[in-house]
Amino acid sequence: MAVYKINYADGTTNTIIADRDFVEANTSEGDTFSEVVPPDPTDHQKASFARIWRDRELFNTDFIVPLSDHPKRNAYLTYRENLRNWPSTSNFPDTRPTLAS
């Protein structure tokens, strides 16, 4: 699957997500199409995406904080601390923290 921009012979355009075979099979003579390749994200965008992921991970692990008898509680608490500290580390945003097994 990829993103394709289709320029129809009548002058209209459309952008779709499809396989190349589908696009070739469903365009007519005189239509042209090209794959749309998005630009690489900027460093600012990478950091923003990483913070969104981190915030979601913190939210998804909130349940563990009040559970003192959970068998993996210490691993989750360490993971959450690593998530909170991650933006100030040298490997941000390239290497995400992981939950120890």
C-alpha cells in the first residue's frame, strides 16, 4: 500500500491509498499517477511524536501505581520513571524506553 496522486484526463485529481496494481487497473488512458512520498519528519516533529507516545505510555500504565501487590509493579514503576526522564537523555527521541520483563 502507498499513497498515489492520480491526475485524470479530465483535469481532476484524487489522492488514494492503494496498491500500485489497483491504481494501474483502475485508471484510464490519458490518466497519470505518481506515488506520493512524504518528506522525512523534522527533529521537532520527531520529538513531538515521541512525547505523544510517551504520554500515552504513561497514561496506559497509570493503573499500576496504586496496585502494591502487582507482580511486575517495580518493573512498571522503573519504566514510568524512564519514560518521564527520557526527553532529557541523549537518546531522545530515537530510542524508546522499554518495560523490563
